[in-house]
Amino acid sequence: MSPIFLIQAINVLYGVTTLAVLVLGLAVIFGLLGVLNIAHGEFVMVGAYCAWAVTADGLPFLLAVPLALVVCGLLGLVVERVLIRPLYHRPFDTLVATWGLSLLLRKTAEAIFGLGFRSVRLPLAGTWHFLGVDYPSYRLVLIAVSILVLAALFLWYGSSRTGMRIRAMVGNADLAQAQGIAVKRLAAGTFIAGTILAGLGGVMVAPLVPVQPFMGLDYVLRAFFVLVVGGLGSVLGVLAGAGAIGGLDSVVSALIDGTYGYFTVLVVAILFLWLRPRGIFAHN
């Protein structure tokens, strides 16, 4: 196999798996609760700033993971209790409310950190000799971690008691509550889990991208593209959408240019909205 082809194949795998993790938080909140969290990208940004804060103080990069989980979890708790809970089953209102939240979080980050770019040093520098080619070590670790996160979520949602209760809540919230399921608490936990996943994604990509207050805009758009193509309410939908969008973006960007890659995925998302609005794997 040609080394160039193999490197490009690994690049596609990297793009697909990391994009799937970045989208998971929005997929959980939108697909299961019907809340289009426009501030999803800002939670990714918060996770990235947690990574920068930890490494800027000379602490180990891995400490950014619990820090981001705690910070994004607390933010998610407050946002769900104060902003989202009164607006369940009102999709347009939650869209407007989370859009305002995204502005607030961006301006808060701008006030604290300024508009300049911050960089996070790579926790794992150098390359590994992998399948006959040299590839950046940190990207290979990200691929492995992303696959583990996706597999763990898939198994947990499909086989755990809590996953069964979430499926019951999504299917019929009133009936689930009549059966003794604490629907409000479960919905809050689901929302918080979505924000935590966004923060985790931010930590993962922080060493590879410029960290700045507006970085979340690109991620929320790509996440929306993935959900449009893959469909809502299923892990398979996230994987299918991430495979289509992430793979297409990586291939077109490598062959032509990054701008053409972004334009291509935009066209594909528009076509899906027009021809198959429920996506590849839609939740019934």
C-alpha cells in the first residue's frame, strides 16, 4: 500500500473519530431532549481553555480532563436548571435562549482571556512508526481515545439501566413518569452529560488548534452538519454523519483545499435537508 494513501486513510480515521466525539454532546442533547444547543461550540471552547490553563501553569495535560468535566458539568447544571428546564418542548425558544448563552460565553471568555490566540503544547510530541509510516503520536492517541469513548457510550446506552430509562423518557415522558422514572432529574443528567462530552472534546483538540473565544462557531456548524446527515437520536446516526462529513472534508481538503472541503460538506448537508431531512439513521 502506498505510504501517501495510508497516511490519508489515517487522516480520514482521525477526522471521523474526533468529529464524532465533538458531536456527541450535541447529539445527546438534541437527539434525546429535543434541545438545539447553539452554545455547544462554546462548551467545547471552555474545555479547550481548561487545557490551556492547566498547561500554562506547568501542570500535566491530563489534569485538564477532570477540570473540564467539573467546569462544564457545573455550567451544564446551572444552564439546565435556570435556562433550559422552563423551555422544554419549546424548540424555537431553546434555540434563541442557547444562542444568547453562546454570545454570553464568548464575551466572557473574551473579557477574561482577550481575543488573542492561545496555544496548548502537545502532551505527546514526535511520531510513531505505524503500519510502515510515521504518524503524529498525539493524533494516534486521539483516534484510540475517541474509539473507546464512542464504544463505551454505545454499550452504556444500549445495555445499562439508566440507558433504558432514557429510552423510555424519550419514547413517552408522561408514561415514563407514571412508571416512577424521575424524568426531570434524568433530563437534567442527560443535558449535563452533553455539556461534559463537549468539554472533553475541547480538551482533546486543544493542542491541535488555536484556542480563542470564537473557536466554538466552527464546531457547532460541523456538529449540525453531522446531525443533519446522520440523523437524530442514535449513536449510529452520529457515526454515519461523522463518517460522511469528516471523511469527505478530510479527502477534499487533502486533494484540493480546506475551503473546498468545507464548501463540499455544506453542499452535502443542504442536499440532505432537501432530499432526506431525517438523515441516514433517524430516531422514530
